[in-house]
Amino acid sequence: MGIKTFMNFLPKDTNGCPFLLLAPMEGVGDAPFRKAIASIGGFDEAIKDFLRVPKNAHIKSLAKVYIANEIAPIPLAAQIMGSDVELMAQMAIELENRGALHIDLNFGCPSKIVNGRGSGASLLKNPAILEKIAKRVVEAVSIPVSIKMRSGYHDISLFKENLLAAEGSGVKYITLHPRTKVQEYDSSANWALIAEAKSILKIPVVGNGDIFSLNDALRMLKDTGCDGLMIGRGALINPFIFNQIKSHFSKKEYKSFFCDLVKYLEKYICELADDIQMRTKINKLKQIMSFLFQGNEILLKNRMAVLSYKGTELQELMDLAIPFLKEGFEKC
Ligand SMILES: Cc1cc2nc3c(=O)[nH]c(=O)nc-3n(C[C@H](O)[C@H](O)[C@H](O)COP(=O)(O)O)c2cc1C
């Protein structure tokens, strides 16, 4: 398969904007968040948070959490994480049967439990096993498979080997979050490694890590030459970030309105499941708001006033937060 075919998997839009992906974020970036941010739009695909494939996995019942058309018409890829080659392949087949158009393999999760079981980032210690798992999944399904990885486990000594193993497996592209497992979220993502991956690989590389603004996005594209961008926390802090990037390329000014931010929060509330307790709903709304309040200094100074809310009414929490959000939004 030629490079051209690979590149077609992450097409630029008609204005030359690179493919934009919403990152998987287990816990925070759940279905209500995805549906809320999809109502704003601007990204080309989202990757669902990891579906763990444990040793004794009952594939069919585990796979039910994946709903292919959750944010249609925006595609939602399924991400799987595990170390049992055959079970990973079976899970990929099941997800394809459930309508997935793309499978992503998680070789980056830093969780202690996950790594203790030989999955996630711990596979970066063994490029041969990484390649074996990815190859078997690629063979098992007819849809494209990609890999999301960190730059290494303890250090980057196997960085090149892991990249070549990933490419050798036949995946369509890799997404690189250039921090090691032990770095978790410390220091800055080392974007120079994304540029290095580009120089080593023929398949496309999606850059990920610490994109918090349009300028960060443009700088990552320029400094690394990556083929697409994946944004996680930056989209929680600023749900308009994808539209801001897209409109930069279309040379049209993108004006976000405060009412759109309110609609985003209302959509989030509306999508919280009916059967979860009010206390949980309040905590989830606070969690989403806590990211919005990291948006700028004005918001940051009012963050605790909102997060310390002790009541039990979603509307009351909204009424408390909205004036602060409005002030921060209008002065940014
Ligand atoms: C709360 C949280 C949960 C995450 N869950 C996943 C996950 O399920 N799968 C995955 O590959 N990465 C996961 N990540 C990593 C992100 O996808 C992303 O690689 C990382 O946050 C760096 O990108 P960012 O700086 O744009 O946030 C998670 C990150 C956060 C903050």
C-alpha cells in the first residue's frame, strides 16, 4: 500500500485544514461530553475512551458500551486496550460488527492497574509484542486500525523500535503523545519527538499533547510536520478550539457566542443519564465546569466559588456559574 493511500485516511478539509480528532478521555470525556461538544462541532472524528479487554473478557457483553452512531454524523472510533492477542482480535471483530469504522489500539495508558496486567503503556517495553497484537488486529478486521502511543515507558530508549513495530503491523497511522509512561502529565509534551516520528515513519503521524489554543495547534503543525491533530484537555477547557482551528484555514473569522457555551452546558446536562443520582450529576457538571474555569485568569480566580457549591440543584449550579463564565468569556 502506497503512502498516498495512507494519507487519504486523514484527509485535509477543502481549505487545507489537517484532520482534527477529539482525544479519548476516560471518565471525563464520556458520552455526555462527546454529545455536547459534537453539538459545537469542528472535529472530524472522535476516539472513544478505552475499552479494556481483560484476560477472561466476555467480548459480546463488554462491547455493548460502544455505540457507533453516538455522535453521528461525526464518526466515533472504538479504542481497545489489552495484551491477549486473540481476545484483542475478537473484540475488534465484535466492534466492527457493531458498526465501528475504525479501531484504535491503546499503547499509552499509564494506569498502574492496567500496566500491572501487561496492557497500555507497558507494551512499549516490548516492541515485538506490540507489533504482534497490532498485526493480529489489523488482519482480523476489514476496517482501518491505528495506534495511540506514548514515547516510551521509563524512557525513550525503545522509541524508534516501537514506531517501526507499529508501522510494521500494518496500522494506517499512529497518534503520538510524546511523554513517557512515567512522566504521566509532568513537564511539557516533547513535540520534537513528533517531528522525529515523522522522519522515521512512512505512515501518517497525528500529533497530540498540550494543544490548548489555535496558536499551539499551528505551532505543532509547523514544528513537527504532523499529518493531523488530536486534542483532549484543550477541548474541555475551550470547546470551540476545533472551530477556531478550522476557521483559521478557511480564513473566516470564527466568532463564538456566550449563548453557545450555555447551550453546550445545557446539552451536557440533558445527556446525563436519567438513572444516575443527583449528587453524581452535580459532580459531573462541576468536573466539566472545572475545565472551563481553567480558560483564563478571570475564570480561574472564580473557579473555587463554583466548585465549592454544596447544593443539589443543577439549575442552581448553572445560575451560580453563568455570570462568572460570562465575565471570563467576554474579557478573553
Ligand atoms: C482524564 C483523561 C483520560 C484519558 N483517557 C484516555 C483513554 O481512554 N485512552 C487514551 O488513549 N488516552 C487517554 N487519555 C490521554 C489523552 O487522550 C491525551 O493523549 C492526553 O491527554 C494528551 O493530550 P492533551 O494534552 O490534548 O490532553 C486520557 C487523558 C485524560 C486527561
